[in-house]
Amino acid sequence: MHVGDSDLRYDALFKTMEIGILVARLEERGNGKRDLRLIEANAALEELFSLSDGLLIGRFLGDLLPPDRRDAIDRIIAATRGSVKPADRAFDIQLGSADYHVVPYAPAPGFVALTVEDITARLVFERELEAAKKTAEDALEVKGRFLSNMSHEIRNPLNGILGMASLLEHAGVSPEQKILLGNLIASGELLRDTVSGILDLVSLETRQWRIELGEFAIVPFLESLAETHRPGAAQKGLSLELSIAADLPPVLVGDPKSLRHLLDNLLSNAVKFTDKGSVTLLAAPDGGGAGDPERVLSFEVRDTGIGIEGDKAAALFERFGQLDASYTKRFAGTGLGLSLVKQLVEVMGGSVAVRSELGKGSSFILRLPFSVAQAASAIAAEPRGKASPGGAENPGGAVSEKGSGGAGGAGAAVGGARRLEVLVAEDNSVNRLYLEKILRREACDVVATRDGREALLRYMDKPYDLIFLDVQMPEMDGITCSALIRERERGRGLSSPIIGMSGYSSEADLGKCRAAGMDGVLVKPINAREVERIVALAGEDRGALRAYLGRLAR
């Protein structure tokens, strides 16, 4: 190819490029400063700055730039030195109301070439996108705060309603009254589950749901879960079976709170949509070898219920998706459960699938990744007899008439066992009475106060075996009270178990409770069986009590 042909090709390319190109020669000016004399510019650059070739060529770049932007010349000269990487040469500069992206090159010694691109529209779009993103995030945060406050305002009176109904149910009422109270409790639990579902959805949408990894023994975990749902299944005449593969790793590293949430949802649905037969929870490895540190496990919930038509199965995982949304539908619900399952499974890095045949039953299969803990790890078995579906939120359990004694503290002895001394702070009189009744039936000596300030004063008089603090109270809230108690315990060798009671259930709110030194949090409505379990462990095994409290509302 002749030199003339090469020049023609270069000239055609230079002139027709859509990006602005400028060529300049490095020169010394009379003031001793270096500047760039423009020797060539293409049409795209002239159009960019609305200047003709005659107004550019031969002029110094320093004369064309505003005084506050002449430092760009030094940046261009510095950027073309051999030691500067090409990726580090580019920079953005604002001239007037426009923004430009500049990339300097050194085609030959003493010469500089610049590509100049107008990025004003792109930056405006990015700023608008960022503003829209922030607006959306702010709206989600506002929605989250609103629903969190609504949760508190609903859960507090619901705790009183269900608590009083539970006490009445076991207070020698007539058979007819017992039926009415049972219906009242069932309706309240339905309301509780609806509130919880909405809040869980918002927690996932606003990324407030935290995956908290820890070691846990999977067999006791699954046994406890099955025991939780057996009473509900038995009420419908169903059997609830548990099948655990022999090669399932005994101790896993994962988030038991999230796993429980998933399986609770699936088991509750299976019991709800099954009229006869059985519900089975199966757990097994899904691939991998026994020595692998990372395993995928399969959890399947299988039922003999109503089943699903094949083409409708996918709709189950849509938000508010229901197979029967008519006024004549048999089964109540918001349609949030399986949508939450799908979102949470994805957060955990797993998958969910469904197999079903209309009239014969369904199987929901979760595939979730876990790490396998070392065989030497010793994990305390999770206590059995947890609450019925809904966990710590189900207040429908019978209040035990049998007291439980324990060791530690300064309580009076009853029948050879020492009575526990318990401090309670709750500003709602109905909720305070409900908790007092449970504790006194468990043979505890109870000091009940109306706010955190009064509770702190009582604590300073003497230590207590257990301290129950409502989170939101006038004068002094439970979080502040807990932090002050922990501060006073330092150096005194004391550490009273502190249990928070809250109508707030978001991870952010529960995290504040833990940061203030609370050992666990009971989310309202409070389950009588949870309180009984806490009292029993306080009198038997403080180590087991701490472990149990650590699992509450996690």
C-alpha cells in the first residue's frame, strides 16, 4: 500500500469519526509554562463545541479553557507519559453546563491526541436513576417502618386477647365456653399469622432479613419441628411422619432460623390442605460424598391432600397467588406463604420445586446448600415441645398448673425446690397480668413494674433469676433498661437472664435488643409454653437456658 493511500485512509477515518478528536503540539509559552497548540480537529469535535476549524487550529488549549479548568493541561501532559497506564489516563471534566470524558494519547514525542466525548446526557440519566433508586429505597424503608409500627400496635392487644383467652380456657369453664374460647384463639392465631406473613415479605423486600450462620444439630432440629406440627395434624386425624436419611450429616453450619421458617410454612400448608391420610417430612443429602465440606441437602414435605393441577403449580409461588380466589374458596389465607418460601430460598442460595397430582397430594422439595461441621463439634440438642405452628408467637398453649423449682438466686423454698424470683416490666396492664399469671402458676415470686425506670430501681435492690422487659415502654424503654442492667453487672460477677418482649419483629429491631444485652426476645403474642420452658430451664440448667434464649426470635 502506498504512503499516499495510507494518508487518505487516515484522513477519511479522522474526519468521519463520531467521537471528537483533537491533535496538539506541546510548546513552551512566553510565561515559561507549557501548553498545547491545536494543530488538527475533526468535524465531530467542532460540532461538539460549536466552533469552526478556523477558531480552533493554531490556538493554545489554555486560551480556550476557563481559568478554573486550565489545570486540565497539566493532567493531559502527565497522562501521556510512558509510566502512566492507558486505563489511568482518562478523566472527566465539566465545561459550563456540559460534562466531557477525555482520553489523552501520545502518538509521537511532543504531540498529544485527545478523544473527547460529551457524557452530559449519560450523567443526567445516571443521576436520575440514582435519585429514583433512593426514592424507591426510601419508600421501602417508610413502608417497613410503618408496618413495623403496625405490627407493634396489632401484636400488643392481640397478646392480651389471646393471653386472657388462654387463661380462661384452663380456668374451669363450661364445655360450651371452652368451644367459644377455642374459636376466639383460632381466629386470633389466624390474624397473627397474617401479620407475620406481611412483615416477613417486607423484611425480604427491604433486604432486612439476615442470614445468620451457626452450627446446629439437624436431627434434633427436625424432630422438634415435627413435634411442633403434630398436634395440628392430630386435630384433623392426620399422621405426621419424619423420615431422616442415615447419611444425613449430623451437624450443619447454616441458618436454622431461616430453615425453620421455610419448613414451618410448608408443613402448615400441608396440614391445612390435607383432609385425610398423612404429612411426611423427609430429609436427605442431594449429591456429594460423606467427606465433602459442602453439601446440598433435600428437604421434602409430602402430603396426601387435595393436590394441584399441573398447569397451576407455578402460580403458587407468585405473591398473593391462590388456586382458588373466589368467594366460595374452602381455605382461608393471604397467598403469601409460598411466595415467601421462594424468595427466602433464593436468598439462601437454594431452589424450590413442586410435584403434584390433583386429588392425590403434593410434594414440595427444597434444595439448600450447607457446610458440614467437624465431627467433633458438640451441639446441644434443641429442646423439644416447641410452640405449635408459628413458633414463639402461638399463645394457645395450656398454662401449666405444676410449679418448677430451680437453683440460684435468693427465692424461698417450696416443697424442697427454691422458688425463682422474677422481675417483669410491662406498661400494658393486660399483658402484665397475663405474664404474671403464667409465672405465678409456675411457682415464681414475681415483682411486676410498669416501666424500665421502675424495673431498674427494683433490680438495684437485689438480683433476680429472670428479668422480662417489654421493649417499648414510657419513661424508660426495655432496651435502655437492659443496657443499664448489663452495665451495672460488670465487675460484680452477675448476669441475670434478660428476656425481651416485643411487638416488633424485624431483624433490625431484634438486633437492637441483642446489642443491649438481652439473651432472647419473645415476639408477641407470647406463648405460655415458651415462658414455662424458660422457667423450667432457669431452675435446672442455666447453660441450656442461655442456649434456648439465644434461639428465640432468631
